[in-house]
Amino acid sequence: MVNSLDEVMEKIMSIKQELDKVEFRVQSTKTHMETIEKCTEKVSKEVIEGFHIVSSKVNHLEEEMKRIEKALDNISKKLK
């Protein structure tokens, strides 16, 4: 009977050790996922900021092109 109890206790301890391992893995995965979420948010924010910067520069270049077109039109009118 004592041997049976010892075997049961060993199995219970073995199960507890496995549960501890699983808990550690779950915690590690959770930490990893949180890190990934933070990095994704940061990258997303940087992409949006970059898009706004590029959009602003494109708008500025469009204005410059219009200004140059007007200047060229004025020059061509003067040459005619």
C-alpha cells in the first residue's frame, strides 16, 4: 500500500513538473506576444508618420511643378 502511495505521489509530482514547464512556456509566449505587439505598434506608427512625410513632400513637389510650369508658360509667351 505504501508503495502504491509513493507511486501515486511520484506521478502527481511528475504531472506538477510538467504543468510548471507548460506554465513557463505559456508565460514566455505571452511575454513574446506582448513584445511583438509593442514592436508592431511602433512600426505601424513609424510607417504612418513616414507616409505623411512623403505625402507632404509630394504635395510640395506638385506645387513646385505648377510654379515651374507657370514660369515656363510666361517665358514661352515672352519669346513668341
